[in-house]
Amino acid sequence: MRLGSTSRSSDSSIRSSSSRMSFFAKGGEMSGLGEAIDRTLLSHLLKMFTALGMYSDSFEKPFLECTSEFYATEGVKYLQQSDIPDYLKHVEMRLQEEHERCILYLEANTRKPLIATTEKQLLQQHTSAILEKGFTMLMEANRVKDLSRIYTLFQRVDAIELLKQALSSYIRGTGQGIIMDEEKDKELVPFLLEFKASLDRILEESFAKNEAFSNTIKESFEHLINLRQNRPAELIAKFLDEKLRAGNKGTSEEELEGILDKVLVLFRFIQGKDVFEAFYKKDLAKRLLLGKSASIDAEKSMITKLKTECGSQFTNKLEGMFKDVELSKEINESFKQSSQARTKLPSGIEMSVHVLTTGYWPTYPPMDVKLPHELNVYQDIFKEFYLSKYSGRRLMWQNSLGHCVLKVEFPKGKKELAVSLFQSVVLMLFNDAQKLSFLDIKDSTGIEDKELRRTLQSLACGKVRVLQKTPKGRDVEDKDSFVFNDEFSAPLYRIKVNAIQMKETVEENTSTTERVFQDRQYQVDAAIVRIMKTRKTLSHTLLITELFQQLKFPIKPSDIKKRIESLIDREYLERDRSNPQIYNYLA
């Protein structure tokens, strides 16, 4: 009986200890009642359980159940009361505590289910809530350590896919507002550069350069940057123009090179690269012809980067523009040494000519102007020299691109004025006249009406007022008259008279975009004919699929259908008589 009694007493004691262990072990060094835990005693007790073969049923099972209940309650409560960084740190601390228990006094086999239970109740049950409550805040604040913590913890419960989805949603949602807001176009490229840099830093420091996360960033960023189709491509080209123009004081060659590399990253995401090329070429032409490049080395470096990225066909025209500029220098040197230049040129005038190959440069609308006699003579002599050296060619003067430096004698001192060719032609009229009306100037110069009004505005209504207009006012009217400004003075000897520019987004940008779309139509037609010539017969669906694979710009199926109809009308293709969804190639 004593043995039995003793046995029942021991069994009762064991159950009591087991229940209490499950409760106070969650408190680390202190029990739930605030009592200090004697880890040595616990270790001995559990070893006794093991020796008696009672560890698994009498201790481990109720211990894990109690652990699950404890953390289920704590997880809900702590998540409601804490912000996400604090909650993640708490989870990290709890997992470390459980790991230490396994080392100090629990059986080795308990470690895996214990950690899994803790992870399930503190993490797995709350992954969506954690992301919803705190992920955006962590991303916006660039909290790389906290993001690294969430990445590490989510790996433990196989929730990486959820984290990737949250990252994708954040990128698309954050950028969409500024991408779609036309009023923020000026801020768009700097925003994208900064946004991409922050994502790259988070990828490296928080997500361990995980390839899946890298792909998520690329896919989301590509979606984001192409939401407005062609506009970002245009804005990136304009941003580069701003950076490559002369006047970027305080920017070293190394810093400029770094900016070009960062912009190239954005360029890779653009689907309409032909739109970028068109605007980049237009702006490059202005920089080269007007001598506005901050650095020719930087210009060539950018073209090399584009060539590496897209191939020589993409940069062929850009490289041709540089070749023309270099060749023009040689032609001008040769002209100065020629007999025509030595014997026929009028004195007091120096002229430099850029000879542009039509296929390389943007298309410029011809603008007529009646040049002063001296400039006409110079042009004729150069034309005679050039055609004698390069027979079979034709020269067409682009007056709208010309610029001059005029030496002017004001009563208050001599000045040099850097002006456009049109400004120069207008000013030279006042060598022979004191006062001229708008209509007089129009008849004498032959400059197109809108261009003449802008030219006179720049000379009489801008910051540098070389002419005086009567009556005063910003706009130039038909009845206005102009006189040379005898009162003009300025501290500098050489002064640039800026032309009044049309808003580029209205006419020039529209024509550039239209040219791109026209080129795309030719490319679509050529691709359709190329595919059909090879395949002879093809269904509409397969033709569309092959076109999407070959074309390097986004295009709608409806637009492709229009090009197919056009080719049918021009008898390159025909519909199959038995099935209208099948096309046959007509040789």
C-alpha cells in the first residue's frame, strides 16, 4: 500500500509540475507568477521524465499545446498594441528564447515542433496582417533592417510569395500616382531614379539580392514605367538633354557619367525605345549644331552605352551625326585654304558651315529668308567650293538652324550679340534704316509670319532689348514699329539674345511622335511581309503571335489588323477562300 500510495503521490506531483512548467516556461527567466525559474532543477526534472519514458506523453505534448495557446493569445494582443517593427523584434526575441530552452533543458527532438508552434502562432497566422499594417511604411521609410527582419522571418514560414506580392503592389501603387499625373512630368525622371535606387538598396541590404525579388522589381518597374506608353520615353530623353547641355555647373565628369548609367537603367524598362531615339536624336542635333554640349566625351559615352544596350542599328544615325560634325570641321578648314575663299569672300565676315547628311539628322521644315547680300555671297561661294569637291550632291540651306555673332556699336559702347540667323537678318536691316514697321520688316526679310513675330519679341520685348517697339507691349502686332535702341547698355561685352521658343509640347513634339508612329507602320508592314514570305500561309492568331515576338515596340492587335488590311488592299496578302482567318502570301 505504501508503494501504491507513494506511486499515486508521485504521479500527482508529476502532473502538477508538468502543467506549471508549460505555464511559466514562457516567461524566460521568470514564471508567469513572477517567480524565478531554476533552470538546473528543470533540467534534472526533465531528465527524470526521459529516464522514466514519460517525457513525450506527460510533458512534451501538453507543453506544446500550452505554448500554442500562449502565443496565440500573445500574438493577437501584441500585434494590436504594437507597431510592426516592434512586433517583428518581439517575434525574433521569442524564437531566440525558445531556441535557448531547447539547448538548456529540453530534449533535442522537442526543438523542431516547439519552434514550428511558435512560428505558426506569432508569424504564420499574421503574415497578411503584418504586411497590411506595416509593409508600406517600412518601404517608404527605407527601414532596411526591419525589412531584412521581415524577409528572414517570412522565410521561416514559407511566406516569401506573399512578401513578393506586397513588394509588387507597393511599387505599382507608389509610382502610379506620379506616372499618370501630367502636371508632375518635370518631376517624373528624378522620382523614378530615386525610387529605383531605393529599391536596389532594399534588394541588396534587406532581401539578400534574392533573384526572385530582383525579378519582381524589374517586372513591376517595367509595368509602372510603361503605364503611359510613350511619354516616359520622351521625358527620359529630355532629362538626358538637360544633363548633357552646357551650363550644368558643379557637375563633374564622374558625376555626369554616374547619372548616365542610372538613366540607362530606366531606358532598359522602356518598351517604346524608338520614341526615345526620336527625341534623343532631335535634342542631340541641337546640342551639336549650337555648340551646347557640356562634354563631347559624355555625349560619345552615352551613345556607346546605347549601342551596347540596343546594337549598332539603334545608334547608327546618332554616330552618323558625330561623323558629320567632324567631317564639317575638315570641310571648313579645306574651304578656308581654297582659292575661292582667298579671292572671292567678302571681308569682315567669318562663316562656318555644318554639312548634314539628310538620313542621319531630324527632318527640319524649310524656312525661307532673304539674306543680306554679304551672307548670300558667302553661301554661293561655299556652295561652289563644296560641289566642286563632292560632285553629284545637292545642298539645301537650313536657315532655322543658323546662328551668328554680330558686332554692334551702341552709343554707350561696342558689344557682341550672339543671335539666331533670323535675329541677325532683322538687326542688319537697321544698318540702313532708323525706323521700320512690322510689315516693312516682313517684306524685307521674307521670314514666315509666326517666326518673325517671335524673333521681334526676342529683340524688343525680352531681357535684352536691342530694339524698341512702339507701342509698348508683349505681343507684336501688324501696326507696330521698331527703332534701334540707342540707350542700350549691359555690363558684359558678349551678350546672348535668347530666342522666344514655341512650346515644344505643342507642335514639335507632336510632329516627332507622328514620325515615330509612321516609322512603326513601315516596320509592321515589313515584318508581316517578311513572316508571310517565309511561311506562305498562316492563320491570323499565329501571325499576330510572331509579330509580337519580332516587334520591339508595343502595338495593339487592332492596329496590326489595320496594317494587314492595308497589305491585302495593296495585294501583298490575300484571305484564304475557305477560311477568312487564314492569310496567303502573294508573291
